[in-house]
Amino acid sequence: MMLAETVDCVPVAGGCFYRWSWGELVGQADEPARAAERIVRVLSRR
């Protein structure tokens, strides 16, 4: 099963963050590897 999701980068209080399409923050933009790990972990569960 192939999943697709949109993640964007937005400025919020405290810096820029990666954000899921539904608005939940994924991680700080200055830590892309950590954010990518979370994205992989979340999408692997589905």
C-alpha cells in the first residue's frame, strides 16, 4: 500500500517548522533529519 502526505514548512513562534497537511507540527526546520525520521515513522504505521 502506497501512502502520500503533504508536509510543508511554516514560520511560527519560535522559528520555522515542518507541518503535516492537517496542521500538526512535525519538527523544527533546522533539524530536517529528525523531522524526516518522524515522518517515516508515522507513515510506516499506516
